[in-house]
Amino acid sequence: MAKPAYHHGNLRDALLAAAIEILEAEGLSALTLRAVARRVGVSQTAPYRHFEGKEALLAAVAAEGFRRKHQIQLNYANAAPDTGKFRAAGKGYVAFGQENPELLKLMFGAVIRDWSQYPELVAASRVNYDGLLAAAAAALPEGSLVPAETVASAAWSLVHGLTLLLVDGQITPERAGAVDQDALVDQVLNMLGGPPPKT
Amino acid sequence: MAKPAYHHGNLRDALLAAAIEILEAEGLSALTLRAVARRVGVSQTAPYRHFEGKEALLAAVAAEGFRRKHQIQLNYANAAPDTGKFRAAGKGYVAFGQENPELLKLMFGAVIRDWSQYPELVAASRVNYDGLLAAAAAALPEGSLVPAETVASAAWSLVHGLTLLLVDGQITPERAGAVDQDALVDQVLNMLGGPPPKT
């Protein structure tokens, strides 16, 4: 039933790519197995070869989101000098979220109720988290008493909150006292471990 | 049509309180003018005396959310010693979000498209933000070169991200290397202006 372009072996990837396009363009409510099949140009039953149902599709989309986010964060970190890799990975997080706001919300929202049913999602999320933890450990000063897990949680909270507040228009360069958005992100990231407030 | 309990002057408050209860118990999709009327025990047309339609109701609910969050943050700050008020306000943010996760998402999500149509929402959000800005300014060390707006944006990002990642089960005390959730929140809040990472 599949069109020749989607021969055995890449239909699943094509379905996931189409699902992410639909999600970003039309929102979560428009993301159905039927819509994905239509976009890829396969029969309505074809997606069921790969996904049991709607939630399984969403879990696979979220897993693909974690893989893409991890790769973007790696790319940002790899392009940065040794002394800037941790912050660069944070900028990669923000960039991913701004390009894929609906995907980010799907990945972290409570749409998929029981992650333990989806080992692919657990694994992709774990790889991304382990990357964060390793980067946090590498960024800690020698002899630091703060555990890497704490730095990781704080950095994650900071970039996650910043991304959502930017995406939803709550924080703007103007409101944050920055000349533009890139400067804003730099300034906020610098506050992690920046000058301590008095109180 | 209203029951005697809701005499002139407090129907709007009763409708907002009922709306928030429905939102937290059943989610955004269950929040309709009809459901709110039913919960308060008034006629289905009664809510239209106060809200033009669904979006106007949501905007008023979000405004009430900002007022409640602001009050909780003030309560936390007021109960803290002078040297801990800024962090205490952050703990108030997390506490509010954990008690009212759906309300927090409504307040900051993109559900209400054009805030400028709802002066009550703009005003309530502004009062809350101005409180953040004043607390950030008061927490800055004397002679700091970092503007209060930057500290405010970073602190907001940190507590907003932390709250959502806690609510959605992404960050847990175990994962963050903390003994319990209260310690986790303290440890993450301490990272704002805490020991600078090496890179």
C-alpha cells in the first residue's frame, strides 16, 4: 500500500517526520494516525504497522524529539570552546524549543501518562539526561561541594523555564533589559553561578 | 436566576473559584461557562453577565491565578528573614504551581491569544512581575553591574522551569541528588548566583 518512496525500512522515520510537521503546524489536537498517513501518502492502516495507536505514536514522536534535542545540544557544545560547552548546550536547548515549541511541550507535558510502557522514550530521554549530567560534571570547578546532579537540575530548570517563557511571549528582550534575544539568553545563562544576590 | 447564596456582588468571584476547581480537577477541556454555572448552581445564562464567552472566562481565571500567585509569593517572602526573601518568593512560586498546575499552564500557555483584550489579566500579571522585579532589585549586592531585569528573568526562568519539571515528574529528588523535594527546591534555588561552573 505504501508509495514506492517509502520502502521497507524507512516508513517509520517518514511517519515520525510527518507527525512532527503536523504537530508544529497544527498542534497536538491535529496529530492523528490518519493525518500522518495522509501526509506521507500511505494507506490509513499503514501507520498501525509501527504504532499501536495514538499514544504509541505520541511516545515515538516524543522519543524522536529527545534524540533531535540531544543532537542539537551536542552540535552547539561541539562548536564551542572548552570553557563554553555547558552554556552552549543550554543555548542549544533554547534553540530547539523555539524551533519546536509543540514538540517540547509534548516531550515534557503529561500527555503520555505511563512512560514505562515506551522503552524507546525512556531510552531517548535517558541519553539526553545523561548528556546533561556529564556536561554539568565537566563544568563543575575542581573540589566543588555541589553535586553534578544539583547543577544539572538547576541548569535544566533554567533553560526549560526560559524556553517556555520566551516561546509564550512572557519574557522578551525588552522586559529582560537585553538588546536582543541572543543577548538575553546569554545573560540569563550567565546567572547560573553568576554573581550571588545579597539575600 | 442565581441562588440566594450568590447575591449581587459575589457571583463573579464564585464563578472564578468554581472555574479554578474545575480546571484543576478535570483539565482545561472541561472548563466551560456551562460547567461553571452548574457548579455554582446558577442558570446557564448567568455567567454571561460577567464573561462574554469562553476566552473571557479563561482570561479572568488567569488573572485570578496571577493574583493568587502574587499573594502566595508575598506570604512566603513576608515569613522569611530579610536575607531570604527573594528565595522564599521563589519557593512560593513552586508551591503555587504544584498546588495549581493546570492554572499555572493556563496563565503562561498560549491559550489566551491576545492579552491586550483583557486589561484585568495584563494588570494582574504586571503586579506579579513588578513584585519579582522589586525583589530582584532588593536582592542584588550593592554596586552590582547586573541589572535587576536580568536577575528577575533568570530567577523567573529557574522557578518556572523547576515547577513544570517537578509537576510533570521529570525532575525528582532522586534524580536531582536531594533527600526530599524541599531540599531539592532549596538546592536548585541556591544555584542562582551559587558557585560558578568552571566552563
